[in-house]
Amino acid sequence: MTYNTSLQGRTAIITGSGRNIGKSIALALAAQGANVVINGRENNELLQSVATEVRNLGAQALVVATDVSDALNVQSMVDQTVRHFGTIDIAISNVSQRVHQPFLEITLDDWHRVINTNLNSAFYLARACLPFMMENKWGRLIHISGRDGFSPKANRAHNVTAKAGVHALAKSIAIEFGSYGVTANTIAPGIVNTQRDPKQYPNDAHNFEARQQQIPVRRLGTVQEIAGACSYLCSDLASFTTGQILHINGGEFMF
């Protein structure tokens, strides 16, 4: 059997794709021929720049700036995508708030904001995209998550809960929609060399060098390595891979 790694003619939505891992995924899928929807909260220079890079690779790009923690916004984004490209084949959920708060200091608003962004947004995206994937008898759902759902840290209860929920959501979708040619998987990156907001990592900045020495490969990951895993899961090479969690962390965490 010959497997096709091209995504020519496929359409992919990548949320949170203005920079870092999301941007790298967008460029990787564009290089495989996919039409790409670039998303972020605000229609700014970052989103437009990514769209330009996608077009320079010979693919089509659509920028949809919206807050995907709101279900109506996600549905509107998918509707715009279908009007522009005709359908939707690939949905990659890549938005996250990495808030550090002691458990008893988490307010109800804090809790709902993180759960809406980190977990509910993935549900909203899947729910909006799955009818088109079922009709096409082909689809790829991928959640970019993290190891927190397996190896929790203190002061991140809302984030840990959301990450664990995302893993379970992908497995549930995989079971229910596998007969339609739809796969659903999760990528759990380890520590990746990205641009970070220091406020979200108040105690980690000075620990990165020490953590590298605890990683078997003795370095941080790259956004391209996460995007490469995404390229695999989107291709026909991964048509028998579903309901799985792909840990990409240089061996720092082995499950």
C-alpha cells in the first residue's frame, strides 16, 4: 500500500497560530499543500505575517481573528472557513492559558476562564467541524496539550484539569467517529524553546538550563519538532493512529 503524505486540497484550522507552536504547525501543513486558517484573538501583524508566509509556500490562507473560548465565535470561524474553502478537513486546537495560582486563590472567574480557553475551546472546535468531516469520510482532530494531565504541578489545578480533559475528549471522539474516517489524537509537548510570557512562568525562567540536564537528549524541543508530529498525524501515514497521546519531550517524561 502506498501512503500519501500530501495534504493538497485539504483545509486546516489551527487555533492560536500567530506564533510559536501554532505558527510552526500552520507553515508545516501549508508546506504539505493544505489551505490554512490562521487564528488568534486579535487581527494583528502577527496573524497577517503568518498568512503571508503560508502564501509564500504556495498555499492559501485565511485569517480569522476571534476568541475561541466562546462557542459562537468558533462556529462563526468554521462557517467562514467553509464559505471560503468549501469544507474543513483538519482541526487543531492550540490555545492555552498557563496560569499559576494557589488552589484557594482560584476564583470562580479564574476557573471558568482557564477551562473555557484550555478545554471548552477544543470541544467547540470539534463539535463545529465534525459534521463536515463525517460528510467527507475523512478528518483529523488534534489537540496540542501537555504533560500536566499526567504529571501535575502545584498551583495549576485549573490548567491540570483542562489538560486531562483534553486527553479524554480526543479519546471519546476517536471511539465515536472512527467509522467515519476521522481520527482524534493529542500531542503533549515537553519543554519547547518558544517565546514565553514571563508572568506565566514566574519561577521557571532560571530553571530552564537546569531542566535541560534532566532531559535525556540534553536540550529543549523545537516548535518544528512539534509541527512534524502534527504533519504525521494529519497525513495518511497516521490513518491507523487514533485516540493516542503522543508525548514529545526528549524523554523527560516517559509514560
